Amino acid sequence: MKEQFVTILPNIRSLYNIGSIFRTADAAGIDKIYLTGYSGRPDRQPQIAKTALGAEKSVAWEYHYHTWQVIEDLKKQGFQIIALEQTKTSIDYRKYKPQQKVALLVGNEKTGLSKQILKRCDKIIHLPMKGQKESLNVAVAFGIISYYLNS
């Protein structure tokens, strides 16, 4: 199977968020998940299976310590690297239309994605926030964006 839509999860703290992302990735048709940094792994943290409900077995995944290396490898394979992050230059996700293979990055629950990672991305998109909170739970945000990008 040729991969068209993958996601990269650098430094996700909560094993339950990782499990939820696996389950959503399965439902949304994501081809592969790259776990990087200190993100938990299904083969080492059985808690992931509690929320993944088997999706940790149906969605292909790999672990790499260095996020930047995964990004560079995917760029060589023709992927456009998209970050989900609120920045001064990010665009509303509804204005972004994928034109090629997509690698979506969602970051740490507290600190988001680092500036070094954002510099390697081709586009930075955000979810507009209408309430008082500045962000959504990472697994919820991933669900919204993954369905939008893979529709």
C-alpha cells in the first residue's frame, strides 16, 4: 500500500491521547503514525491499548527518536509537511487544501510543537478558537483535522 496520509506525534505525554489518536487514525484512514521523542509506544506501554481498542494493531506505526529525521525522510518521499499549531503565521485549516501526500504533525499537550520543528514544516494550520480556551485536547484536534484532510 502506498502511503498518502501519515501523522507524526512528537513528545505526546498522555498514553491515553496516543491510544485515542490511534483509534481515530484507524477510523479516518490514516496510513501510518510516526511516534517520536518521548511519545509512548504500543509495544512498550500497554495503557495505549485501553483507548486504542485494537487500532494500535491495525494502524501501521514506527518509532524514531528524532522528529526532524522523520520529517526529512518524508519530504524526500514527496510528502507535504503540515503542522497543526497556533502561530502568528498559521492559517485557518479550512483555507488549506492538500495537493499531495500529507504528513500531519500534532504536538505536545502543553508546549505544542517546537520552533525548530515548525521551521521544517511546509504549512502551519490552526483550528479557530471561539471560546476562552486557547486550544483543544490534542486527540480531539487531531480528529477534526484528520477527517478534514482525508475527506
